[in-house]
Amino acid sequence: MNGVTGRMGYRQHLVRSILPIRDQGGVTLPDGSRVQVEPVLVGRNADKLKELATLHDVEHWTTDLDTAITDADIVFDAAMTNLRPATLATAMKRGKHVYTEKPTAETLAEAIELARLQAETGVTVGVVHDKLYLPGLVKLRRLVDEGFFGRILSLRGEFGYWVFEGDSQAAQRPSWNYRKEDGGGMTTDMFCHWNYVLEGILGQVRTVTAKTVTHIPTRWDESGKEYAATADDAAYGIFDVTTPGGDDVVAQINSSWAVRVFRDELVEFQVDGTHGSAVAGLRECRAQHRSHTPKPVWNPDLPVTEPFRDQWLDVPANADLDNGFKLQWEEFLRDVVAGRPHRYDLLSAARGVQLAELGLQSSAEGRRLDIPEITL
């Protein structure tokens, strides 16, 4: 597990996924047998690795990434984006199965090359698509599959929160996120997520129009040193999406680390259709059917009389929906044991990198860009 001392690698993948899988006796396979996991913690700081290993009763840790790759069955990477392509390529060339955070590369050319290498080596590769496994979006996808929306018209997404600059209060994200030269930036970070969310909920993303901004030009790093924020901290995107049935959908997603939250969850998606609408966050989903839709009348001279939020109904889970990161890990491990491809692979990841790259280009050129199909 490379990069496990970082926020995502530690919290979401080690603590909330791999350790619970280990502690429950492994992953149950279709025949009822189990396959167990034994993590090897990898990073650059020996003291941190030793501390984590002791805290979580993990036997193996090392700062020697090259040897760890050689000895592993599966290589997981959550390190900095600019280091990821080399790690993934080395692992695949040595016949190792790979599971990785995204983006998989800083450029589309690198991402496509990794996808080609996956095809050549035949190893099982999974790329984290965690949001599609989260309860809110699982419920939203179920509504789509059941035809609840009728013809889908649009999707609106709001993501973000205020990330402190680091002077008076410590920032809750690492400083490299705000340096373009280190692979940082909202568009690079989040458009790869929005691509698989749009694909997973609606269909194929056809065009992108984006505006990227660095709202906070100066920040302070982990040691309290002032630095120039060279990467975008907000991205405002419009996407043309085509459903499997051929309907055109307009999607708008705002992403910002310079916004204060006035909504129920840090990310929310509203889907509107001819027969109904739904709003989904990471955990909750609420819907309003056409037959239950009120008829508001615009009158700015009177106070609001409609309790709009109360007119929506909670969508039940009707199942035990575990932590999304853990669920995808379990699916990936079953695919490795079965020797089959994982449904979210490096080609899917390359489309995410492509959307981010085109989003940055769209903002720089001030125009809408078509998204060509990637061929290996």
C-alpha cells in the first residue's frame, strides 16, 4: 500500500477498507471460501510507517517501494499523482495486479499508455470509483434503472467546502493540492471523478465547457511557510451527456475549495426528468415524483409559503450499504482471485484524465470542446 501515510491512503483505504476486510476474516468468494489480505505499508517516512504499523497491528512496512512491488501480489497506490505512472507501470510489467487512486496520470498520453500496458500484461487493474458505491448514488442509480425520471433532462452538482489558507488555521488539505507543478488543482483532482459519476449515472460525456479559477492566490504550507497557489481551486463545468437510449442531458457541476457549505452534504447531485426529480448526496437521496410536484407561483412580494424541502420523500436503501471504498475493494479482490477484469479500469481512468485535460483547455481557450473516443 504505497502512500498510506497520506490522508486518502490512510483513512479511506487502510483504516476503512483493508483493516476491516482483514479483521472480518477476508473477502467471501462465490463458493463460500475466503481470501485474506495482509497489508504492507509503504511510504517515504519510516517513523510514520512504524507508528501506523504499531497502531494497527500491521506486521510489514518499508520505505523500499521497488522491493515491495517485487514481493507483492497486489500493488495499491495513493501517492502523489506525478509519481503514480512509474509505480503502476513497474508493477504491471512485473505481473502484479494493481489497484490505484486517481487521477492515474497528469497527462492523457501517460494515462493511455498505462491502459495499453494493462491490455498487454493482462493483469487485473482497478481504479477507485468510490462515489458510485456510496449509498446516495446507489439509490440515485436505482431510480435511473427503474425509469423513475422518465426522460432525463439535466443534472446539477455542487461540490466543495472552505479549505483554510493555513495562516490563522491549518489547512485541511495538503499544500501540494494547490501547486500546479506538483500535480495539484481542482480540475485535475475532481473532473476524473465527475467523468465516472456522469458515465455511471447518465451515460457518455460528449462535450465540456469549463471555467477554472484560482480564487485564493496565497496559502501557507504544513510548516507555516507562505507560498503562491499556482493551481486552480475552483472549476465550473457544463457537460453534454448522451444516455444509452440516445437522450441528450445537460450536466452542470460546480467544484470549489473556496465555498462555504449551505446544503445537506458536501456534494449533492440533482437529476431532473419529465416524470420526477431526485437529489442525492453521499449517503442520502430524496425524490419528488411528477404526481407529487406542487405548482409554485412566483411572487416576490410575499414570504415563501411552500415548505419545499418537506415535499420530497427519502429514497430507502432497501439493503445494507457498506462503506463505498470497502465495497469496491472487495469487488476488486474477487476479480483478482477469479482472474477477470475489473469493471473500472485504466481505460475508464484515462477518460477521466481526458476530461480534466480538456476542461483546462476549455477554460484557457474560452470555448466548448468535443470529447473524442479513446482507442488503444
